Amino acid sequence: MKRDHCVILCVEDNPINMALMHHIFKKYSQIRLLKAESAEQAIEILGEEIPDLIIMDIQLPGMDGYEALEYLKQREDTRHIPVIAVSSYAMESDIARGREAGFAEYITKPIDLKLFLSIVKELMLEVAATREL
């Protein structure tokens, strides 16, 4: 099914950070933002709709971002989705661990908005290109 918009799932337990994501994406009519406060809630959403991109906090209650990524990579219908890690863990070793785990990108908090939007745009263009094939 071809869509005329992109769906982004944001998995973030901090209400302030979630509000920031809402604020960032509300001005883009071609993007629909789905929100989950935990990886478990995100998994429930995946039962109803498969997003084009996932923005995942690493530190989540219950299942953390790494466990959630592993779950996504095991599912046939979600393994193709690029996942951006967002974390306050900003050491080089944390970033390397995130990349080794399979996150498409690893963004540290506080978020550099220009860099973040550039990464989202690049990944969404890749998703759009694969949709047209």
C-alpha cells in the first residue's frame, strides 16, 4: 500500500523529550508521529501499523532500547525499519555500542536539532526510494 506521508514512531518515556519530538514534527504535514512511552507500548503499536522510521530512547522502563532493537531485527515485518537511538549516554564507547547493535544512527542528548533533522531527512529519503522500487 502506497502512502503519501511518512510515519515515525517515537519511543520516549520522558514527557518533556516527547513534547520536543511533537514540536519538531508538527510543522511537517507529510509526517505522522506515533508515540509510545515504552518499548512494550511500541510493540503494541506495531501490531496495528508499521512505521517508516523509529526514534528510540535507550533508557526505557522495562525493555530498554537495545532489547527493543533486537526484537525489531528478529521480526520479518520490522527488520527493515531504520531505528535512530537517542540517548544521554554520550561516551564514544556508548556510540560505538549503539552502532554495533544495529541502530541506523546514534544521537546524543541534548539533541543537536539541525543534525537530527538532517539524519531524519536522509533516512526518510532512503525509505522513500525503497518504496518506489
